[in-house]
Amino acid sequence: MNEQNRRILLASRPDGKPTTDNFKFDTVPVAEPGDGQVLLKILYLSLDPYMRGRMSAAKSYAAPLEVGDVMEGATVGRVIQSRDPAFAEGDIVLSHSGWQNFAIADGATLRKLDPSVAPVSTALGVLGMTGFTAYAGLLTIGQPKPGETVVVAAASGAVGSAVGQIARIKGARAVGIAGGADKCAFLRDELGFDVAVDHRAPDFADQLKAACPQGIDVYFENVGGHVWEAVFPLLNEFARVPVCGLIAQYNDTAPPAGPDRLPGFMREVLSRSLNVRGFIQREFVDQRPAFYKEMAAWIASGQVRYREDIVEGLDAAPEAFMGLLEGRNFGKLVVRIGE
Amino acid sequence: MNEQNRRILLASRPDGKPTTDNFKFDTVPVAEPGDGQVLLKILYLSLDPYMRGRMSAAKSYAAPLEVGDVMEGATVGRVIQSRDPAFAEGDIVLSHSGWQNFAIADGATLRKLDPSVAPVSTALGVLGMTGFTAYAGLLTIGQPKPGETVVVAAASGAVGSAVGQIARIKGARAVGIAGGADKCAFLRDELGFDVAVDHRAPDFADQLKAACPQGIDVYFENVGGHVWEAVFPLLNEFARVPVCGLIAQYNDTAPPAGPDRLPGFMREVLSRSLNVRGFIQREFVDQRPAFYKEMAAWIASGQVRYREDIVEGLDAAPEAFMGLLEGRNFGKLVVRIGE
């Protein structure tokens, strides 16, 4: 290989919102795969809110990136050289290769994709980690019952759109929260949500209350901030709150001013018997086979629809990622890196 | 009956800590039981922290008392007149008759007690609602595994002492938090807790950290306040927090000053995959038969011990209740009303 590999590295840790200065491009020669490895040309890169956490030094459910590391991320790639007998040149695989054009990967870490089931980019979204996050968090923690009200924030996003549609499959009422009229129309008209509420509306809290006349039984939390504040008073006794993300808070650098709402929050957890549970999809790994089967069937039948927001070229990744943290994407954000 | 019934009523709602002014004594003639009812002479009255909530107007998991109502509470009584064929004069029963000397009760609401199993006052404590609260909350929500660390606050109290002992039966390490050297010695020497930590010690947070070198897997929350603040940083990934009570907060009248810790709390719920769940024992009602059987066996074998703090006479109830909210009792607080 004489090709060069262009990569995006973590140049420095963000203080608040990430800026272009936090990213650094470099170019290195493409490496050779060792025994049991393959060389991948990356086709698609997934951009996801969790990456903001990896850019910080704080311990979370995964170790932070080090400054100088290639930015992390799930990818779809084509095998262009294989030293693992399980993979042939031309195979399309799911890998975790990060923000770059080429990557070496251990064959054991890859999942082969079947392009006849769905476009391979969906392995980064509705048929991948984001779809599985929605599926496992909603069904295991949320446990929606027929007739209950399920509210999901960031509802036009990769996780939220699947949450609402699965809630409806289970017989619940799905109320989606999104930013702007276009996204709300999409939730109602394309995805079949029962109601969509625009969190940018000045009377957002009143609109949400009107949308949930029986209160809220499940709130799938992706957002935090003022959306959470509007949801919280509407939670019914025994409500379940899977906490999947807090995108509105990721760029916060200090706790907000008082009063301190934590004691009051705990009092409501007690008096309303609320269940608030943070989770990460890998704790439900044993449900993945069932997920792949059910979700593929729901997509085939049209019961679950998805929307991708595809950005062209690796160089566009930092800007697209910064937009993701502000809700500027519309659908699962994916960068097309190669063909 | 020519006897008079002395009662204690809610005279006014407390603003912060209850005072003697919030209680009013009166005396009325003892009533006659109707069809299907019995007349009870009350022997024991249970005093429990949840009663503080009932004195306020705020909606909680049960309706508040009205001003002028008899103060609520679980009781043990002797049937002195019966118009329900299921009960004979002399039967000892568990009822919910409140703060008074005599009561009429529907037979259908009573549970007959067997004085040969254990002293009948235990139906208000370790073999009653408080023991069941410990059992159901710890086993269903806490799910302690062998070798894990279970921390319980108010550990010498009615619920906490059962939590720690059940945790040890399940093979976990039990760390108790209590106020004062006497209570801590009791936890270690009488109840077999692995460690006891005094929350009044100036270096309480450091002591708790030293007592939990592997972090905390289950925290059974009875208290809130500064105990919760010391516990929270020690919670391990995937820790479970059954929220049973918040006695340190019950008298608060306004949220404390800032900063607002709620966003930071939610961030930790997410990044450590914490499960924080408020509960009330009645949601686990189907586990009661198993509880009565297991707990009676544990008491018989000496695996669970209990301590009662018995106060003499109905008139002492308000003062004893105010002391309970400040941790002045030592063991399950019960008022002996009759013999």
C-alpha cells in the first residue's frame, strides 16, 4: 500500500463546547495488517453524543481518550486486505475504527454485514448501537405497557426515533419532544408518534402537559436541562426513567446556581416511587441477537422507519459533531468517508 | 361500654419540625361495633417516620390527614367485643387504628396474631411493615450479591437493622451508619454488622470511605442529607439505591441554597449506570407470605435480632414521635397503650 491515511486526533480537551482547536488532522502511511488482522477502508463513521464524554478527562463508563489519540467512533468499512481467514477482500464489516480513512482491525472484533438486509450505514444507527440502546433501555428499564404514555426527548434523533416507534409497537402512546417545526412534523407524519412537542416553544411546558393528560409513565431521557424540568412534574407514581444521555449538559463547566434542587428531587423519587436508572447498552449484551432479529423485521414491515443525516467526507466530521451537540442534525448523523 | 376513648388528633399542620401544638388530646365515648366489626382495646401503637408526611398537606403515596383527624398509625389490639364471626373476644390482632385507646375496625382489615411466634409488638416492627419494608426493598431493588458491600443508614432503627442483617444472610458485607457510639457498638456487637460508622463524627465521610474499600454496591436510603452526600461518591458502577425514607429532610421547609446539584447528580446516574428507585412496601404485597415465613425462621434461628424502644402510655406519643424525627429512639419505637 502506498496510500496515506488521513486521521483526526484529539488535540486538546474542550472547556465547555468543543471548538475546531480541539481537533487536529494528520496523515500517516497506511499500515500492514498482522496475523488475524484485516486492513479496512472506512466507508461510514458514526457521530454520537457520547463522544463528548470521551474528550474529557473525567472517568465515565469508558476510559477517556488521551490527547493525541485518534477520535473514537463506530465505523463501517470494506476489507481491502485480509490476514484473517474469516474475512475476504470486499467484505463489509462493522468496526470501531474511529475518525480516519483506513484502519487495521483484529478480525475477532468485527461483525460482517449483509448489504441485502438494509443499507450498511444502518449498522451505525437503527440496526446498530443506537437502535439497540433504544430497544434495551426502553424494554428492560422503561417496560411500557399498553395504554401507558411514553415520552422521549431528542425524538427525531437516532435513539429517540426508535424509542417512540418501539413504544407504539408495544401499545403505548408515544409523545416526542424535538426542536423545531420540521422535526415535529416528521415525528407525527413520518414516524407515527401520537403527539410531537417543540421544546423551543415559549409555552413548551404547558404544551407538554396538554400532550400528556394521563401523566407520564416512561420518560426516556436523552437530554436533561429544561426538557427534564418540564417532564419531571408530570411523572406518574411508579414511573420509569431510563437515563441514556444528557446532551443539554455535556458542555456545562460548572454546576448552575441554586437553589439546590437535589433534596426536592429525592423527595419526589420517594413519594412517587420513581425509578431513575442510568444505563449503557453493553450491560444488556445478551439481548442483542433478539434485537437484530426483531428490529430487522420491524424495518422490513415498515413498523420502524429511520432517517439518516449523511455528511460528506472526513474533513466535515468536527463541524458536524459540534452541530450534533446543538441539535443541528436531523436523523442519525453519519459521515460518508469512502464509497 | 361506659369506657371513654382518649385520642390524639392532628391539631394543625407543622411548619418544619412538629411541636406539641400540632397535637390535640380529646376524649369521646367508646362506640359500638356494627355488623362485621369488632371493638378493639389498643395495646401497642407504632410510631414511624412516614407519619411526618401525613401531617403535611402535600400529596404523597398516601392521602394526607385532615386537621381534626385521629393521628394515623399501625396498632396491635385485643378484641373486646366482636360482631365478626372470624374473631373472638381475646383475640390479638394487627390493625391500623391510630393514636387512641379504643377503636372500631372492620374484621376484613385485621390480621390475627399468634403470640407464641414472637411478642405481639413485633407485628409493628421486625415481623410487620418495617421488617417487610427492609426485606422487599433490599431483595427486590437492592439485590445484594455475595461479597458486595451494602450500606444502610439509620442502621439501628427498625428498617435499617433488618436491612443489614438480611444483607449478611445473603452473603454481602454490611456497613451500618448510625448516630452515636452506643448505636454503633450495638450494630457491631449485637447485630453482627461488619462495620459501623458514626455519622456525627467530624471525619464521618473519611471513615465511611475507609469502611468501604471496594466502594458501595447497594445503598439503602433512609436518611438523605449529609449521609447521602458522603455515600454518593462511593457508589460503584451499577449500584442500586432503594429509597425508603429521607428522615433528615422531612422537616425542611424550603430548598437549600445553591449550587444546584441536580444536574451533576443526573450526570453521575448516567456515567455510573446507577439505579435510584423510590418504593413503598405495598407495591411488593405478593412477597408478604414469603416474608412472614422467612423472617420468622431467621428470628427463631437468631440470624435476625431486633430491638424495641418501648414508651409507656398514649400521652407520651407526641414527644416520642418528635424524638424519632431527631434520631433519639434506639430501636423500633412503640408506645405501650394497654396490657
